[in-house]
Amino acid sequence: MNLLLKKTTKKVGENRAFTQYVAAFIGIMIVAIIAVSVTIPTVTDAITNANLSGTTKTVIDQVPLMIGIAVLMLVVGLIR
């Protein structure tokens, strides 16, 4: 009887840990999607309205890409 209880308790603990990982992953993905869907269009609009030209525009046009990469690295770092 005691052996059955140990196996059941271990399985419940494993399921609980797995559920926490899934919940954390879903939360991280929601935050990443909201951050990217709000931040990148806002930054792109601000860059467009800034009326930049030349080298400055070329460099500043890379900012939305860098934001996307930073969010991706944040997600990967939190998952690991």
C-alpha cells in the first residue's frame, strides 16, 4: 500500500512541475507577443515621423529589428 502511495505522489509532483513550466511558457509568450505588437509599430511610426535622412535613417531603421531580437533573446533566456 505504501509503495502505491509513493508512486502516486511522485507522479502528482511531476505533473505539477510540468504544469508550472507550461504556465510560465504561456505567460512569457503572451508578454513577448504584446511587447512586439505594441512596441515595434510605435517605434516604426516614431521613426517615420522623425523625417531623418542619410546615414542616420539607415542606422535608426534597424531599431525595430533590434527590439525584436532583444525580445526573442529575453524569451530564450527565461526559458533556459
